[in-house]
Amino acid sequence: MVWGLLPVDPLPGELEYYIFSKGTYKVGRKGCDIITTKDKGVSRVHAEIIVDEMVCMDHLQKRLLHKSSKVRIRDCSKYGTFINKNTDSKEKVHEFANKETILTDGDLVAFGTGNANY
């Protein structure tokens, strides 16, 4: 299984990020594993993506075993990290317990004031 953080409206030269293994990945403006400079509201260390378990299987196995990768996002910022679980709402990660929530396939993530969308 591979997790991707892909820009919604990429600027020229803006990178796509892929996560292949367990670990903690820092997201921020400078000196992080995942760099985003698209939004002035992005903190130096803005958030952490924590991969607790990476499950590699095809779609048939996933349906049969009901097992998937476990990925969380933790807000470490001043201006916020937001998750769209659907197109109608935007949830603030810092309002969840421990300032973190589970990420699932298809979630949209926004960092800062809303210009850095993935």
C-alpha cells in the first residue's frame, strides 16, 4: 500500500509526496519530510502524518480481511489543519482529542489558511 499527498491545484514544480512505510512524517514550511510553501499560514512544522501500520494487499484481499493501513494526522500549527470527510464539511483537526484524527482513502487535507490543499 502507498499513501499519497497530492496537491489539489498544483503550482508549477509543486511536488507530490508518497509514503511507503511506517513512521512519522513532518509536514511544514521548512526542514520537514513534506514541504509546502503554497500558504503563508503554514507553520515551520505544521502537522505530522503518522503511519502506524502499512498493509500491502490487493482490493480483493482488503475486502475479505477488512484490514487497511492505519494513518493518522496530528495538528502542530497555529492556523490549523483541516480534513474534508466529504464535500460539504471541513473538520478542524485541532478540535479532535490529542489534536489528531484518522485519515482514510480520499480525505482532502488543508494546511494553514486554506491555500495548501491535498
